[in-house]
Amino acid sequence: MPGEADPTSAAAEPDGQRRSPTNVIMVENVVKTYVLGEIQVHALRGVSLTIQRGDFVAIMGASGSGKSTLMHILGCLDLPTRGRYLLDGVDVRGMSEDELADVRNRKIGFVFQSFNLIPRTQALVNVELPLIYAGVRKGDRRRRAERALEEVGLADRMHHLPSELSGGQQQRVAVARAIATNPAIVLADEPTGNLDTTATHEVMDIFSRLNAQRRTVVLITHEEDVARHAKRVVRLVDGQVVEDRRQAPVAGLPPGYTVPSGAEAQAHAAARSRV
Ligand code: ADP
Ligand code: MG
């Protein structure tokens, strides 16, 4: 894409460490074909997509257009049949199963349409789960899970079970779980698909805030109202990108988002510097 930084030109930091490349996601000519006995399903037919750090991308398209397949590839839950995927400049094809699991846990936070919370398990413990997998010790784990729940406005619901929460609250727990490990990328597959208008608004406000804190957000939706919050809209038809439209600059705040004032703004700045 013209004007985009060369992903291989990762600049050296003053301390000699390599900074991560600007293009956090680079998908090149990705094809995904599912084979079901005699039948081949061409879910992705040559998708190329470059996403810069800090972008907020809505992926849109009709049912069956390949959105979830693309998200599974971006999230290293599945590999392309053909083509390349560089995550933070590293080709995922060269990674072992263990390395892929590690990348999924450290770099990526997932949010799904159906929340996927563990039933009969309080919100706090649900949010602690990825930290358990990451080997974070108990005290630290609890503090980080509490902070993530505070970030999504659920400080007063930490000990509730999923069944004691509304759909919007359950999805906010799922967002807290996704950000507990402080991932650079948040991937969400139709996160508002099961929510009413009010809850949709609350959840989108949280995604906008995460993006304002410099996290890269890639969100699948078929709702125009949801896509309006993104800085860029990519549309798929039959496994191909047919539209790639920028709604706001990568470097700025997401559309319609205003930075909270006073104490909230300070917390905001602190969170920004942590990422
Ligand atoms: P979307 O999320 O846009 O609705 P998907 O990526 O789920 O679309 O699916 C794209 C196409 O691939 C569809 O035709 C779907 O039926 C097919 N598909 C998705 N997952 C599988 C799978 N695991 N095995 C076989 N076909 C699949
Ligand atoms: Mg889908």
C-alpha cells in the first residue's frame, strides 16, 4: 500500500532493542480452502490486508463471505491454505504449535459473539484464566484481573456468575478477559451480535477506548452502526476484499470517541503508557 512503512524497517530503540514493526498484521494473497470429502469450500480467495499498529478495522460482509475464517487466521487459530501471514513481522507458518499458542496468549485478545464465559464461575475467575495459562502468579493475577474488570466498568460485578449478569455485562467480562494479558491486538467476531442497542453502545465505547489506548482492534460486524466506530472498513464478498475505506486516521482517536475528562483522563493516559 503506498505510503505505508516497510515492515522490515523496524527501528532500533536507544537501548539497542528492536522495536516492533509498524505493520502489525500483513496478510498476503491468503487462500483458505476447506475440504469436506469431495467438496471444496473456497472460504478465502486471495486476501491481502496490511494493518498498522493502532488501527481500528471493521471487517464487514454477508454471512458466509469469509469473515470468521479470516479472523481465525489473524488470531493464529488456523493457518492459510496458501499465502503468507506475518504477525509483528514474523511468518506464522514457521512457528511450532507451542509458539502459536504462546502468541495467541500474549499478543492477541479474543472476543466472540456468544461471550464464551465459563458457566458457574465468577467473573473475576473467568478474567484470570488467560493469566493462569500465561503463568502469572496468584496475587498479581488477581490484581490484573480486577484492573481489567474496572476498565470495562464492572468493578461491582467481579464476584457475579455469568448467569447473574446481563448480556452486555457478560460481553464486558469477555472484553476484560481479552485485555487481561495486555495484548497489542484485540480481535472480535461479531461482539455485538447478541446485544441490544444500549449494550452495543456500551461495548463499542469500550472497544473505542481500547483503541484510543493504542491497541490494534479488528472487529467483525455486519451492522453499519457498529462499523461507524472504526477508523477503517474492509468489506468481503465471497472470500475477497471488495472495499477498503478509511474513516479516520490511524494516529488519531476513533470516530465519535471523546477522551474522558479529569481523573478518568489520567487513568487513560496511564493505560496508554502501559501498552
Ligand atoms: P462468515 O464469518 O463471513 O459468515 P465464514 O468464514 O464462517 O463466513 O465461512 C466462509 C465459508 O466457509 C462458508 O461457506 C462456510 O460454510 C465455510 N466454512 C467455514 N468454516 C468451515 C469449516 N470448518 N469447514 C468447512 N467449511 C467451512
Ligand atoms: Mg462468522
